[in-house]
Amino acid sequence: FYLPNTFSPNNDGRNELFRPYGTGWDTDSYSMRIYSRWGELIFITSDVNHGWDGLMPDGATEAQQDVYSVTVTIKGLDGKDYEYIRAVALIR
């Protein structure tokens, strides 16, 4: 399981989406939440293929360049629940 610490949704074709990568976990139990530094929920998904594109919840406004908190919960193939809490930097 790998969770990047930076992404740059600036339409240059590289690092446009923020999402985890890896193998060995149950994708049906996946959940990712992204919060602003003030605790506002910015993005939520339970689809591992649906990453955050750097937009605010309205889907039109770009999130500002900043550091956001990420919480990912997954179930490993060993049946155990795992929670990862990380920071991600959005760079424009």
C-alpha cells in the first residue's frame, strides 16, 4: 500500500489525481476522506479508481495550494482492518 504525499493537479498530464496504489488489500472495503487544515471534508470516495482531482466539493472550484489530511481505511487480505492517516501537499 502506497499513498503519495504530493500531487499537482495543474493540467500538465502528470500527477493529476491523488489516490493510493498497491496490492494485497480488499478494494471492496476501501474508503478515503480528505480534509482541509480546518477539518472541512473536501473529498470522499469508496472507489479505489476514483482519485481526488484537486477540486472543492462543488466540483468547479480549485482547492488552494495547501497541505490536506488524508484518512484511508482498508481491509488487508489477512482480514485485518487498517487505517492510514497522512498529509498530502497539493501543488499548483
